[in-house]
Amino acid sequence: MVKKFLASFLIFFLVLDSQLFSRELTFLPSYIIGDAPLSLLKKDKPDTGVSELLAFYTNQNFEVGLSSFSSVRNIITSMNEDLSRKPSRDLISRICSDLETDYVVQNEVDFSGASDLGSTLIHTMTYDCGGRLIYSQESILKQDFYSDMEKHALKAFSYLNPKRPEKFLGNPNQKQEVIFGIDLSGSLSSDSRELISFIEGTLGSDLSIGLALFGQKGMKVVQPSLNHENIRDVLKRVRFSGSIDSDVLASYLSKLKSNLVFSGYKNRKFILFSDATTGGKSSYKLVSATQDLTSMGLKVYILTGSYFDYNDMNIYRKAARSSGQNLHQIIHEQSLGTQKGLKKIFLFDRKVYVDHSGKQTLRDIDINELQLIPEGEIYRYVDFPHPNNLFEIFQKSTGEKVIQKSPVTSNIREVAEKLVFNAQKSILKTSRKILLKQGKHTNWIYLKEIDDSYLNQDISVQLTFRKSFTEASGFINIPEETKIISGDIPRYLLLEPTEIVKSLNNTSKDKIVSFLKGKVLEIK
């Protein structure tokens, strides 16, 4: 009993000591049992691939330095070391001496019971420079290989200091409170999901965030707070259905005033996203409810679509102006495949535009370069322009037959970012993009900044992809979390589009980190 206590105390002391002093880890090639699936074999050798992937996730989540894998390989080769399940003391001692590392990590991965990466067993062992095992962790990778590997890294290296996440901030010197009001009407579901995805991206920042959900069955309010766990849980359970009119919306906003708890924040914003129609009713109730919220010290921003009739649009404009703001409309876009090539059609402020080049995007659109379809012509084809009838307007106005059409997308994330963080740039010019060629494939990648000298250069890019309910691919990269890197990259994270979609769909996370390698063909 005493020996068991002393052993436990020794491990505890070593782990505590590592938290205080450890800054460098060295990962050995993994010991592999069984045959790895083809999806991994075509990327890299399993012994190298697994270690590089686990090292990457460790570096992403903890304050730690990593020895280069090439240096480790050179030492193993020079010693003629035959790696087994447990590294020799001589190898560990040599690595610690040559690389000045604190701990050596060895993984054992059993693929023998795996079916397409299901039920893969991984065992990670951490040794000190004396060759003593100080920490050990086993996991079964059942659901998603990449997500489960990251979870395993969090457990296997829990003795390290966690890395502080980068906060998603506008002006770090200006504390503010933001309350999002979302209409749960079914007609808004695609755009609202994009807005919710944006909100989820702000969770964990130092914004005080609140939420108000408006639906047929009532209103759900989450008070503004710096603790975002409640909002995170509520957003996961959001469902869209039915519709509400402007009077019902106004009554919800009036109730919201009495429900909101007063806070000491000087910079308070309420961002309302709705397409509630007025049905020919007066603007009085909506204007009055908006003014009530403004009287609480809230800056009220109304965000909506571009497809109302004149009466409804004027009522929304009056409500926005009553709070001292302009009405904010999102832009809708649809890609259309025709016999003459790719074309795009845009809807903004009840106006419909055509891009015959097919090259314009919501992120860098220039309205002046688009063809405006005359208003009188539009109303010969449809009652009013709407995201659901854009392709019909295109066909009848151009005479070109649409062979294939993409889902309708919008720039709601860019508009929301501007409203929350007071972006000075136009919402249509939030990033640059590069055309990256990888073998036979090319991809447009968005970055916050890139130097033109990268044109025609081979580069490696680290990206974060998020779920997108409006992109045909089902995902899109986040410019703020996309960067050009140098040095080695984990080849297991050179993911194909199908792998990205699978990983995003198989986990509760709405983001995944990946890498791309290729030649820059174009910069915009």
C-alpha cells in the first residue's frame, strides 16, 4: 500500500514539475500494429503520420515547443536504432542531450481491429530523460479520426499548460455588449444558420453576448454575459419553422425591454435579423418597439433581406431610422451553369444584377461591374425579386437556359462582423483571395492579407474550415484563421473535400483545421 502511494506521489510530482518547467517535447515515430487504412497510407507512412498529427494537436492546444521530426530521424538513423514498443534508454538519453528536450513521447497505434479508422486504439507514453514513464494515456478512436485524435491529445498531455486561445475581437480596448435577436421563421433558416455560425465564432471572446429568439410559440431570452456556455447550449437546439408578422415581432421587442437586465456597459448593441412582413399594417408598433430599446441605451441595428415589397421595406427603414441607424440588407448570390458557361446573379436592395464573367464573389463584389436588369423587366416575369426566383429572372431576361444552379448564398456573416466590430472597410472587401493549384485541382482560398510576391510561388497554407449551410461544398475557409506557413506540415491533415465534410458532419464541432500545398496562380 505504501509503495503504491509513493509511486502515485512520484508520478504526481513529476507531472506537477512538468507543468511548471516543461517547454519542449520530442515525438518519436509511432509503433504501428496492423495495417492502416488506405485513406491514411496514401498521405504518409503511419508511423510518421500519426506522430506528426498528434504533435500538431498538442502544439495547437498547449504551451509547448516541439523538436523537428527530421532531427529525430537523423538521431535514430545514426544509432541504428530499431524502434520497438518502448524506446531504449540510450535513445532517450541521446535525444535529450542533442535536442535539449524535456520529454520524449512514443505512440503505439493498433489498426488491427479498425474498419475505415473505426475502433483504432492509440496508446501514448511520455518518458523523462532518464527513461522513466511519467504519463500514459489510452484512447479508442471511434467516431471521427481527427476529432478523436485531438481529444486524445488533450488527455495525453493534460500535464502541460493550456494555450490561451486567440480572442475574436474588434477593438480590444473597447468593452461592449451585443444582443442578437433572431427571427426563427423557416424562410430565414439558411441565412440564420450562417448568422448562428458567426455568433458561435465570437464565443470565448471578451464580448458580453446575449440572445433573443422569436418564433411562433414564443420568445426565448438569454441574458448578456461574459460566460457564453448557456448561449452555446441554446444555439445547438435552435429549430426554424413557421413565420411571424411585424406586429408579433413588435410585441416581442416590447417584452424584451422589460426582460433585459440593466448592465454597466456603455457600448451596447442589439442586432435584429428578421423578415417579418407587415401585411399592409402600420409601421407604428415596430417603430415604437425599436425606440423603446433605443431608450435603454441600446444601439439598434436592423438586418434583413432585399426582397420585400415597397411598403414593407419602407416600414423597416422607418424603424431603423427611428433608432438613428440605416437599414442593413444582405446580398444574395446564386451561381448558374449555362451553355455559355458559369454566370452569377445577385439580389441587393430589390435590384437584380448579373455577372456574365462568373468571377465576382460576395467577398469582393463590385456592383459597378455588373449588369443591372431593369426593374420594369423583372416585374414582367415575377411578382417581386426573391432568392427563390433569381434563376427564373435570369433565364427569362437573358434567354439563356440554366442547366445547373447552386444553392443561394448571402454575405450575412460579413454584415454581422461589420455591425459587431465596427469594421472600417466595406463589408464587400473584407479579405483577399488566391487561386491555389494542387495537382489537377484548383481552389479559391481567402486570406486577410497576402503579399503579391507570392504569385507563381509554391506555398503551404494552414486553414480553418467551418460548416456552411449556403456553400455547395458544405464548408468555407475562415480568412482570419488562414495563414501561409513554412516548414514541415502534418501530411495527415492534407484533407480532401470529402474528408472535410465527413469530419465536420461526424462531430459536434463546426470547424476543422486542414492544410493545402500548391502553386499560387492568381491573387485578387
